[in-house]
Amino acid sequence: MHPIQTEFDLLLQTIQQIPSLRAIGKTGGAALPTDGYSDIDLFLFCEQIPALEVRAVKYSLFPREVKVAEFGANEHPHWGLVDSVLIGEQEVYLMYFTQSTFSASIEAILSGERTEREENYFYPTGRLASIQGMHAFYDPEGYLAEIRTRILVYPDALRNAILSRCLPKIDDEEDFVRAIRRKDVLFYHATLELALDRFLQALFALNRTYFPSRKRSLEFIRGFAIKPEDCEAKLERAVALGASAETLEESYQTWQDLSRELENLA
């Protein structure tokens, strides 16, 4: 058993007593992190988010000493209203969301209204990916179950919106050529980074997979049925050759091959 499992279970029991709370979910499944440094993110869905004073009263019932800090007084569109609780050496983030606001944000993403990467490298599709892997510790009214069912099928509207936005921008020839002529590795790197970000989002959309973030992209791609030939190797080659002024042109040739193949697949 995880060394803080007992305390974590007691924390869940305490949180469930908060007024207007309707569901508790944890990203990454039910298991607690074992790497010693990952935080625990709990999504707390409420009819209305209780005031700090109300939440603090319930936290005081927790049988262990806890440290609570509030990150802002308003519900952030990405992270909700956040309290931080320390259990032993493990940081637990209690992320409160208003159900109506959260549901509206999910519908906006599914309809293709929100596809652009937002502040702090937040990808709207990443929210959908996190829900897919979310474990419900408390969901008596089936709110989380309903949301998971809603996102089960990757919608055409989202797929088409991402492809329409990203595909025309995966090969900024003017900037690529300018960087190559100048042998400007950093400028080339910046251009490739923007192109790569759009390429990955388009590739995930083609495979009807919610793009989570830039983490572990190659692991996902290995399992994709729709992708350019030798996609993973070419991606690594384009990046590696982009690190030297003498091989920028080779890097770009590889990138153009990938871009053309992706456009043809789309």
C-alpha cells in the first residue's frame, strides 16, 4: 500500500462532506504517484463552489495536520479554484469546478470552438484526454460518468477544426528558408517548434485521439494507424539535424517530406 494511502482515503472522506460537492475525480487513474515528486490533482465538481471559510471548516475535521493555501479567489477556466493540501510530503491540489461552467467548456472544445493552445501550454483537447483517464472516487449522481460518455466518440467538428487550423501552418517555408540561408540555428529551432506543435495536433486529430500535451508524443504515435511512413524516425531526424548550422537544409528536407505526407493523409 502507498505510504499515504490511509491519509488520502481520510482526506477523500472529509472532502465529501463539503456542501454542494457532487463528484470527485483524479487524473491518471486511482493509483497514487510512486515517483516521489508528482503531485496529486483532484477535480472537485460542485453545484456552487463553497466559500473558503466553509471549506476550511471541513478541512479542520481532517485528523492530521494539513497546510491549506488558496490560489486565487476566483474559478480559473483551466484549473478551477485551487486549494493546496500537504499530506506528509505529498502535495494534493483540490481543484474546484462549477458543474455548469465545466460542462460548457467541454461542449466548446467538442464543437471545435476552442482548439488554440492557451496560456501555460494548456491544450483544450488535453482536458478531454485527462477526463478519459480520470478515476471517479465519488460520483453519486453520475456527473463524471455522463461527461466521460459525452467525450467517448471524437467528434468530426473538433477534428475538422484542428485540421483546418493546423495543416496550413506546418510548413512556414519563408521562415524556414530564411533561417537556413542565415545558418541561424535558434531561429530555425523556433520555426520548427511552431511547425512541430501544429503537426502533432493535426496528427492526433487524424487518429481521433485527444491531444493531451507535448509529453510522451512518440509513445502515442507508435500506436497510430494513420501517420507518415517512418514518422517517429523522421521526427527525430528533423529535430536532430536542426541542431547544427551545417545540417539545417537536411532537417528541412525531412520536415517537408513529413508535411507533404501528412497533408496527403488528411
